Amino acid sequence: MQDLDVRLQQLAHKRRSLPEHAEIESLTKDLTQLRDLLVAAQTEEGDCAREQTKAEQDVDQVRQRAARDQQRLDSGAVTSPKDLENLQREIASLAKRQGDLEDVVLEVMERRESAQERVTELTGRVASVQSKIDDATARRDTAFEQLDGEAAAVTKEREVIAGSVPADLLKLYDKLRGQQGGIGAAKLYQRTCQGCRQELAITELNEVRSAAPNTVVRCENCRRILVRTAESGI
Ligand SMILES: [Zn+2]
């Protein structure tokens, strides 16, 4: 039963310390960071898109106004030299304004394009990290399945043995196991307790030797239940 309990402990420890746990944790951190960057890039792309629309509308307005002015000029309806001069001055100023606004459009388009590139790049990286997480999760779950299956079989085996152990002895064993790092019963091997590795004193040895086979004997030093075998050296 002690062997089975040790095995169960080992299985539980193995389950807790699978390398996939650390792998998934670190990848999940990466994913969170990448998603934040992606959201930022998407937001910037959206902002640029709105800025572009606005800048293009500005260009359009100026162009329309310039076209109207040009039409008035060409129509010959304006005859006063002063009005003509004003009109021409306005057309020239609108042309300059249009050029400036077109520069703004170009600058926004460049920013938008680089934001789009970042969105594409980050989307790819998010997908790649996500697929690594999926892969590690699948490996972890396969390991869980195997370890849990083995633990279930060992537990069943333990139940069978526990059924044949007297209740008070079982209680003592479980209590000692809780106090002594999972080892409640140890073999007495060549006069040495395998629980604490202490050799038994002569008087203690004599007591063990004279005890009936079904008497529960315990180590003087660590208080664990001593299991006598042919190799106990008594
Ligand atoms: Zn001991």
C-alpha cells in the first residue's frame, strides 16, 4: 500500500510539473502582449482611415471652390479689375491650400499603410502563438489523460488493499503519512528503518524480534510503522 501511495504521489507530482504548464503560461503572456499590440495597431489604422477621409473631404472642398472661382473668372461676369484681382488671388491661394492638403492626405495614407502592415504582421504572430498554445494544451491533455488513467488504476488497487487492512491500522498509517512526508510505513531492511535510515538499537531490535507477526511495530526514531520482511536482519 505504501508503494502504491508513493506511486500516486509521483503521478500527482508529475501532473503538476509537466513542462507544458510553463510553456502554456509563457506563451499566454506573449499572446496577451501581442493582442494588446494588435488592438493598438487596429485602433491606429481606424484613426488613420478617418483622418484620411476627413483630409480627402478637405481637398475636395477646396477643389470645388477653386473650380467655382475659375468658372466665374472664365465666364467674364466679373469685370471690375479689383474683383478680378481678388478672384485671381483667391484661386492662387486655393491652389496652394489644395497642395498642402494633398500632402496631408499622402502623409496620412503612409501612416495608414504602415499601420495596416503592422496589423497584418501582428495578426500572423497572434495566430502562430495561438497555434503553439493549442499544441502545448493538446500535449498537456494527453499527458493528463495518461497520468489520470494510471492514477485511477493505482487508486483502485489501493482500495482493494485498504479493504483488507484493519481500520485502526489504516488510520494510523494515514496519519503518519500526513506527518512524515507521505511515508507512513517503512521496510525494516538489515536492521535499518528505511523511513529514517536509522539502524535499530539492540533493545529495540529485540522487541521487534520477539513481537508476534501481526503486531504493529514502529520505529523508535521516526515512529513509522515498520514492515518486517525476510531481509529485516532480525
Ligand atoms: Zn525510522
